[in-house]
Amino acid sequence: QVQFVESGGGLVQPGGSLRLSCAAPGMDFSILTMGWYRQAPGKERELVARILTDERTNYIDSVKDRFTITRDNGRRTVHLQMNSLKPDDTAVYYCNRAPPSHPPLPWGQGTQVTVSS
């Protein structure tokens, strides 16, 4: 069974940066659209960014020009570079396959991102 392992979260001040990583040993990322999701307290999980098999990327408006999603198919990893972080970015971040590669597979534990002064 595929298991996603997310890492790289932490506590950062507003304006700071973090780089999240996602690994899924044994999974062939190259044939999938992959995405980063987040879930803030009391809110539903939302898709923040996705990268298609042809490397095209999409972002929600609130993170455009601040977040960058990349993939390394050879290492079976997906990354999310987050810059100019804001308190509203505070959430648990998860990776999983994203539309049109759907539905999501079982969720990993995620990685906590807290933006606070």
C-alpha cells in the first residue's frame, strides 16, 4: 500500500520560508498529477498546488507567486517551496495525487506548518 511521507514543516515567522518534501517509496510519480493540500484548524482540506505530468503547475490564488511545486520523478519526491509565509498559511500540509489523477490515495500524517511571530 502506498504511503506518503511528508516532511519539512515547522514554526516560522511571517515572511519566512520553508521547503516541504514528500516521498512515496515504490510509487511511480511520473505517471501522476501530484498535489500539495493543506488543512487548517476547523477548515476542510484544500488543494493548494498541483503539478501535472508535463510539468505544468497550478496554484490557488492565495499562494500564487509565493509557493512553487516541483517534482523529481527519479527520486520519487515532490516538493513545495513556500516563501513570504503568512499566518493564514498555518495548516497541516499533505501530498497526494491530484486531479485528473483521482481519487486521492490514503493520506499520510502530513507536516505541520505554523506561521507566527
